[in-house]
Amino acid sequence: MGLGNKAAAFTFSQRAMAAMPIERDAFDGPAPIEILARVAAQLGEPDRAIAALQELLSIPYEGMTRLVIGWKV
């Protein structure tokens, strides 16, 4: 995998979400969703990024403070 491999980036993000689902780990489970949101935003998929962010906003997530500060709007 190299730079510019959009499909692989999304595949790895989806694998991370499957490996650590929120149902199994409520504390660290949201982290892969955050990663998916960042990947989607960086790869020019705003709808996918927004969907992931909306999912994060719907659950308690201690990383949300860091997430909000780190994003440039």
C-alpha cells in the first residue's frame, strides 16, 4: 500500500472498526470511527467524514474535546 491508495485506506479504517467495536469496548471503541472520519476528510469524502462525526456525536466519547480542537473548519 502506498500514498494515494484510497480504497486501501478505507479498507483499513473499516477493519479497525470491526476489530474494536463500540459494543465490545466503550472506552476505546470510538477511536476507529474518529480515524475513519479523518481519513475520509483527508481523502476528499466530506459526506463520509460527516457521517462518522455524527456517529461520534451520538455517543459519549472522551476524545471529542481533542477531536474538535484538532479539526480545521
